[in-house]
Amino acid sequence: RPSLALINPIDNEDYVAQWQAGLGQYFQTVRLFNAQRAEAEKQLELLVLFGHLDEHWRQALDRAVAVLRSERGREHREAASLITEWIADALTFQLSQRVPEGLPVKPVEDLLFTRYQHELQARERRCRRQVEEVYHYHRLQRSELDIDLEASELFNVEQWYLWGLDRRALTLVAASAGALLGGGTGLALDGMTAGLTGGLGTLISGTLGAASGGVAALRYADEIAQLRVKGIPSGGKLVSYGPSRNPNFPFVLLGRALLHQQRLCSRTHADRSALQLDTALLADVSDAERRQLARWFAALRQPRSAAAARQALAEWMLARTGAPSGSA
């Protein structure tokens, strides 16, 4: 009769080899299985293995595995939809404020930028909570779940090359993005905005040899959005900030969201350790994929093409999880 022994190391694996040798004398199969750390797919593989121990168990366990895999696919699709909606929302977000005739504009400029940051940070946190609920993390304390993620703020521009594209990758997409971002969008930002964002644009030189549109995009790769001040026929001025036209900004949003999702998917509900922020998930994305992502991000900013771009981006995210595509 088939037999199976599981070794569940708790604190360390110091004596695993000895246990394997000893149990191997009495059991046909010996598996190392950390019940606290095993990812969902490893748990399902174990259920399948149990089904091979007894023919009477197999049919019921196979049905259970099929149901659980279907539910996991649904979770991935719902999470992809939430993340895509968040990115589309962030890329079209804009704030405006009227300034009566004779009043200074500068305080309003500062206020709009601060409100812009706070609002997008709040929306990102809301998206994270929604994704956590999709994967049934309802009662986790914030310090247990994402202390490291929360400590790295969305508008910490110095970390943008961790979350988004590095300078080499940004060079590759900048020319195509620059063609979309240039012209009427006005990439040259107000000096006040540059000061507030603490940009690293000086690190990127025009000698990179990209096309002129790409150089323009790269020059402001560490700025966020554009400030506009326009006169109003009735008197006064209209001050607007956003939406972001930065070519790296959507990659930052995507990288942060994917890392958060991956950390949720790779942990068990018994795990109470803090999520670690140590991986640039977009580093393994091919150059062709980066260019395609840049096109989708540009399409998300256009009402006529936004729906198709959301669907395409969600399907791309599903492909990374291994889940079947479908209605996202």
C-alpha cells in the first residue's frame, strides 16, 4: 500500500536529512512540507499526492483541487482588474482650483501638489486593501502585512528605479513614450514642481542618444506631473495639477502593485511575518513587453482606447500568475 510521511520543519532544517533517512525506512515517500510557508500551489500538489495513496480518496480530492484552483484563478482575475483600474485612475487623475483675481497663486500651487500626492497615496492604499480582501486577508494587522510596503511611499522619487524601470529600460521606451507625451502635453515642468518632487533628472543626460522625443521624456523621468496656470474670462486664474505624463510613473504603480500581490499570493494565512520589499519585479520583463506596456499606459489615458487597454493589461498580469485569462 502507498505510504507518505511529511516533515514539517518549524524553526530550522538542521535535522531534516536525518529525519528523511529514518522515515524512508518505513514510508515509500517522504516529503518536506512547511505548512506555514508553503504556497497555494504546493498545498494543492500535496492534496493530489494524498489522492494517490488510496483510490477511494482520489475522486473527492481531485474535485476539491479543481474547485480550489478555480477559486484561485477567480482571485487572480479580480485582483488584476482592481490593479488595472487603480493604474488607469492614477494616470487620469487631476486637481484644479480657482484663484480669485488679485490673490497669490503660489500657495495654491503648493496645496494642489500636496493634495495630489495624498489623494493618490490614499487610492493606492485602498486598492491594496481591496486586493488583500480578494485573497481573504481580512483581519491582518497592518504592521503584520505590509509594514515595508507602507514605509516606501509612492512619491519617494528616489526609489522609482526600484519600482519601475531602470535608466536603461526607460531609454528603450522613452522614444515611443515621448512621441505620445510630447507636443501639447508640455513636459517642461514649473520650477516649483521640480523642487517639491526632489527630482533626479540631472542624473539622466541628453547624451543618451535617444530620439528627441525620448530625450524629452527622459529629462523629466523623475518628475510626476505638470502644473498649469490659465486665466479665466470671468477673472482670476485656474490652477491645475496633473494628470501625470511621466513615462516611468505607470511602471512604478504597476511594479508596486505586482509586488504587493505576489507577496500576498506567496504567503499563508498562518504567516505573521512582515512582507519584505527587496525585489524589483519588472526586472524580468522583456524589452518588447516594456514597449507594449508603455503603449497600453498611453492608451489608458485616452477615453476611446482605455477599456481595451485595461483588458489587455489585466490579461498580461494574469499570464504572469499562470491563471487562465477570461473576463477580468
